Amino acid sequence: MSKLHNDKYKKLSEDYGIPIHVVKAMVESQFSFTRETIMQGDDKPVRLQFLGKFEVKEGKRDKVRIRREWAKKIRDEKNRQKK
């Protein structure tokens, strides 16, 4: 973690009278929540204060699935040729 982040966590900790590890958990939990929500696959947008809205664009999940299938097919063909 950068010194800049540590300094900000320390200042917030002093301002609000709470331990630094609690401040860190509060800051990082919003990103964990966003990641988990997007990974669930229901494509609900998540809005974070001061950062905006995070969402999976319509059709993007299908494009990624198709590309993964295509890449897997190529890998499988290369593995068969090696044998």
C-alpha cells in the first residue's frame, strides 16, 4: 500500500477516532462489493459516491463468453496436435 493511502487512512482514523484497520476495511469494502456484484452475473449497476456508476454493458458478457469459447477451442486443437 502506498504511503499516500496510509497517510489518508491515518488522518481519517484520527479525525473520527477509529482504528486505522477499520478505516481501511471501510474504504476497500466498497470495491469488494462492486466486484462481487458484477461477478454474480445479474448485471445490476453499482453506484459509488464520488466515483460514479459501475456496470457491465449490455451484450458485453455474451461477447466475453463467445471469445472464451473460441479461445478454448483453439487451445484444445493445439493440444490435440501436440499428442
